[in-house]
Amino acid sequence: MVVSLWNGVVTPDHSLIPERKSLNTHLLPIMAPSSNTHKSTEWFVDVEDTALLHVAAAVLPNVQDQRIFGFAVRFNWDDVLAILRSLDPKRKIPENFSGGLDPNEIEPRDKAEGLLKEMGRPGWKSLQDSIKENVGMA
């Protein structure tokens, strides 16, 4: 089971990919259908949500000796392509090549979302909002 962490570059001057629009600029060229033969289904979590879960584990007295499962939402790469198409309809986006969703239920993920709420967030950041931020369109 794969969990993808996404969001923008924190320190662009020290990054291997200095552009804010790294997903758009660096990932799309390699997403052509001819180069993708796998059907990857994954879980997504925004890096800011993950960071806040780490803080919750460190400061909340009700979190002791526990694993925290940061699994926000299932996705596949067709979902990402659809979001990119909606954000920039004029841009040529590769055809869909993936499909399906991870069938696993991650029951403890609800507890992790509760910790985010305890820390002042409304819940998980959506895949769409994270992609918007990652490509500089938020």
C-alpha cells in the first residue's frame, strides 16, 4: 500500500526542483500513456496534515504510544489528471491510464482525522486543494 505525500516546495532555493509548479512542470511530461503500464492505486495525504499529526503526537496528552495512520483519501492517477484538466482546461494533459481504487479500509484513519480536528483543522486537506497548492493555483 502506497501513501503519497504532496505539497509545494518549502525552500525552493535548496530544492532539486526549484519551481513551485513542480507537479505540472516535471511530472506531466513523463505521464504519457505509452510510458505507463502500471495501474497504481494509492492513498493520499497532504504533507501539512502529516506535519500536524506529528505535532499532535508530540503535544496531545491523549496520544501516547500509538501509531497514527495518515491516510486522507484513496486516489489513482486518473483522478490527478482530471484535477489538472479542471485547473487548466487549455493545457494538453495526458490521457487517462490508471483506474480503480485501493480496496483496503484503513480504520484508524478516522482517529487521525480526529486529531487534525483537535489541532484546529476541519479535517483532511483534499487531493484537489493539495494539487492546486502544488501547482501554484491556490
